[in-house]
Amino acid sequence: MITDPVFYAVAVPAVTLYGLSKGGFSGVAILSTPLLALAVPPIQAAAIMLPVLIVQDVVTVWSYRRTWDARTLLHLAPGALLGIAAGFLFASWVSDSAVRIIVGLIAVSFCLDRWIRSGARIDARPHDWRSATVLGAISGYTSFVIHVGGPPFNMYALARGLSRDAFVGTAGVFFAAVNLVKVGPFVALGQLTVENLGTAAVLFPLAVAANLAGIWMVRRVPADLFYRLIYGLTFAVGCFLLVSGIRAYL
């Protein structure tokens, strides 16, 4: 178990942000991985956070167990599996900065298009296997390599016109499945060590408390305001990824 106080100084806000994100405010956890990377190597940070995320997934899925959309999950699942496999096999060939730029461009373009055409109003679109596979694959890949799979998922799910609780519940089930699938590759990479698992266990109580706080807050936010917040967060995450990716290249 890690005992360095510096690690916990950055881990506490990182886990809190993940909890709020899992509670429904998708996107606020964008700073979590960079925060942890200040204290430990990025791959170790991802390994420590994986059990924490799984614990938070349990809380989210249970809280929204009656409000999730099976068709959205069905359409995204094949692409997500492909993305996770690609992340495991080829992540070392593609730099984190390139991934950030690609996802950032897609997220920013998506939000600007929706705002320009409809003022961020949610107009339900029929399910589409092609876009679901592409966005599911991007979500699975980016979730594996940088723990940021939210923007591609949001792009597909928001366009389906789901209710607030159905959107949050579907996201919870989707990422719970994605994180469980990621366990095997992380074991194969030798990252789920006793030290990393012990460190994650210390963070479990905070993770659950932050998650419950996020769920409590989401259920008290009006649906229209909630979706505006999600669009705003998706746009902000896209800008952050785009700028940080470009800065890394420069």
C-alpha cells in the first residue's frame, strides 16, 4: 500500500471527482488521472483507480437499476469491446496526446453542432449501428488508456433523447461492464499488484461517499438544466483534451 502523503493529497480530490462523475455529472473527472499522475506513473494511477471505479459502478448501477436503456447498451457494446481490445494491444503505439486531440476534436465539434442547430435541445434520433460502433470503440479505447470514455458515450446517448435517469443509468451500466472487461488486460499487464489493490481499498469509503453525493445532487437538478450541464461538461472536457494534447506535441 502506498503511504506517501503526496499521493493521498492528490488522490482525495481525484476520487471525489470520479464519484461525482459516476453519480451522473459525466465529465467532471477529467482532471482525476492527471492529478494522480503527479504522484505515481500514469499506468499505475490507472491500475489503482480501476478497483475504485468498479466499487463506484456498483453503487451507481444499484441506484439506477430500474432506469437504463437496453437498446443503447446493445448498440454500443460491440464497439466498446473492440476499443478495449485495441487499447490493450496497441495503446503503446498511439501516444496519449494523439488520443486526447482526437477525442477533444470530436467532443467539441459535436457540442458546437448541437448548439448551433438546436440550442442544445435534445432531439431523439433513431439508433444507428455504424455511429454506435465507432463511438463505442472510441469510448472503450479511451476508457482503457486514459480513463476518459465519457465524451464518446455522451455523443451517442445524448442524441437518443433519453430521460435524465435513463441517461445516467445507461452510462452506469455501460461503464460498469467496460471496467469489468478491463480487469483481465490490467492483470495481464501486471498492474493489479497487492500494493495497488491495497491502496485502492483505502480509497473505497471516500469513493462510495462521493458517488452517493453525486447521485443525490443529480436527482435534485431539473432535467433541462441537467442536460445543459452535460453538454457544457462534454464541451469543457473536449477543450481540455484538445489543448492538453496539442501542448504535449508542442
